[in-house]
Amino acid sequence: MNRLLLISDSPDLGGHVADAIQSQIALISGPEVPAGPSQLFQQLGPGAPIPLVVVIDTAGREDEALGLSARLSTECPGMAVVLLSEQPDAFALSALRAGACDVVHPATPLEELGRVLQRAAQVAQSSASAQPVPGDPAISGHADARGRVISVLSPKGGVGKTTVATNLAVGLARSAPLSTVLVDLDVQFGDVASALNMHPDHTLLDVTRGPAARDSMVLKTFLTQHETGLYAVCGPTNPADADAITPDDVARLLETLAAEFRYVVVDTAPGLGEHALAALDHTDDLVIMTSLDVPGVRGLRKELDILRDLGLGFDRRHVVINFADAHSGLTKADVEATINAGVDLVLPRSRPTAASVNQGVPMLQSDVRDPMTKKLRTLVERFAPAPAPAGAPGMPAPHSTVAPGGTATNTGRTRRFALPGLKPGRDQNQSTEGGRHRFLRKRVER
């Protein structure tokens, strides 16, 4: 057994433990015990193997040792912890409560210490093999071996993309607690941490560098957990760090997360930059959204055209329009005719939503009574359907299409759109009431 780590500031103890297992060991020395798994892996350094057994010398730092043991036992189930104490009998109960598999005296004879450490290694291996396989239907409720990657995209900023992404992730975390992760892929100006009122110790830069980029167990310890049970990879705090994150880093991260989590929600930067395109290559569902205004709809049409040209049409696409307002002069039908595709969800303009963003409490976390909350739940149910009552109709199709001439096809039904003031099928040029709407539509289609 050569995957043993000793945390101690005693050089003599290091030699004693190495002799007990007759192998080299890794050593973290110093007056302080790492606060958690991520700090431990950082001190191990890049390229170091992940330890199977962690031996912690508790001399003069019992509370810190117990704290690290508790975090390792919950966050790294494939590791076993052995504590060394001058009073093992008196310390045993606290050690076991902290998840340690054994506690022994530092001067334990070599043969006995070797047996203790070998037994700990067997415990770690058994624990690792007993972990649920990603996609196990008995655990996750679905039969796929890979989680579902959902990317939220928009042609421009200021359309509420991060608000939708965070609420979607919070809603999915309710249906799959501790099995949903949100990735802030706006590598320069990401706002996921602010939207969730979190203060992460690690960001996107950390999870794409060092041991977290190579091992899923280490990666999990670098994630930030939200009070709703959601995990998050927050964007870098310094915009200059964006240059150090490559599209390949993004691809590896998403595939690793998809192997470990049921839902991976990606909040991309506005537009189609290299990081967004890398994410789209690994995306199962696309939520593409904009605001209900002329510039937003024109941008959406252009972005959809580019995605089609790139062969990224997506069978599971969800078109969302935000900031809908009866006084905007544009309607859902106008948008569908312009982008030649159906709109799946229209989100209303909402004052409580603005307040929730400023407070860092998503609408689906606070469950505030508002039409926007209901619409956001509808979006979540496209990916994690709520139990339907007997005889209830099924979920709608992921997206609808609009044929030339304004005929929209959705879930097997066909309906014809008409601008306000016009009856379906009537020549629009004969209407005087629809003049303003024709003008707006021409502006959009230009």
C-alpha cells in the first residue's frame, strides 16, 4: 500500500508509519491541519496520487483533526481516516463520530500499526466500490449512464439569462438533491455567486487546474454547496483569469460533472464565444432565450441561424422569451414568425424577480407568489416533470416549429397566428389597425 498520507509535524512519526507499511508515504507537515479536502489536495500538489488512507496526528490540534476527518468521511467516501492520539481510548468516541475508522497511539508497535493501516485501506476500497454508479436507476431514477447537460444561451446580455439558469438549477436540485450542479461559464463577468448569495472558496479557474481537473473525487471537494442542496462552480473573481481557461478545460469539466451528477446546468456568457461553443458540443438540452424587444428578437434569429449552420440545431431545444409586457408592441406570434420557430415559454416582467436578484435568493427558493414563479416551475418540469394526476395530459414537446406562412406545429396541433387586430387568414395589408405591428415586425425582420 503506497497511497498513504500522513499529516503531522513530527519527522520521526513519518518514519514510523512508513516502516509499518514498508512503503513510502506522502507527508503534509506544519503546525496546521488542512481545513478541508480541497486544501489538502492543494498541499499535495499537482500530479500527486489521491491517498487511500489519511493518517492524522492529533497532538495539540484535536479539534482541527476531527473537523478534517468529518469532512473527508462525507466528501471523499473513497478515503479512510486513521487518527493518532496519545489517549486513544478517551478519544475513540469522538473519532468514530467524526468518521474515522480507527484511532491508535502514535507509538503503536510496527506490526500492529501495519494491520490497522491495512484494514483502513480495505475499508476505503470497500467504501469506494459501494458508491452508487452514476445513472443507476435505483439511485437517480433514470437509466442513462451520463447526466443531462442543460446549457442556457442568449445572443446578448441583460435578458435575465443568469436569473433563469439559477432558478432552473434550484428547481432541479429540489427534485434531485445533491445531484444537481450549476456551472458559471461566463468566464469574465459571471454572476452566479451573486445570484445565489454565495462566497465561494474555489472558482472555475481552480476546478480546471491542478488535481481537481484530473480526479472527480477532488473536483467534488472544490464545488460550493448552496443551502438548497445545489452545487455550483462559480465564475472567476478576476476577469483576467479567463485567459487561463480553455475550451478543452470546459469540455473536460462538463464531461466529468455529467458522470457524477444527474443534472448539469450551464450558464454561458452572452453570444457564441469559444467557451459557449465548447459547452454546446457537450450539451443535451439547449435553453435559448432573449427579451421581448426588437434588438433581442433580431439577435435570437441570428443566433439560431448560426447554430443551424454549425449543425447545432438541437432536437431538445427550449426557446424562452423574457420580460414579456402587454405594452411592448410585440407578441409571441411576432417572435415565432421572425425566428421561424416556436416559442416554448414566455416569462412575464416581474418586480419580485428583480428583488430576488438583488437579495441573492432565487424565486424558486423563496417560493414567492408571483406569475413568474409559476412560469419558472413550468420550465423546470420540462426536465424533471412533476407527478401528474391520473388522466392528466403529458408534457409538451421540447420545442415547436413554424412553417413558412406562419403555421405553427406543436405537439401534433396546428394553429395559425395573426397579428393583433387581424383575423386569422385575412390579408394583413387590408388592416389599418395592424399598421404599428407591421412596422415593428419589419424592424425585427430587417
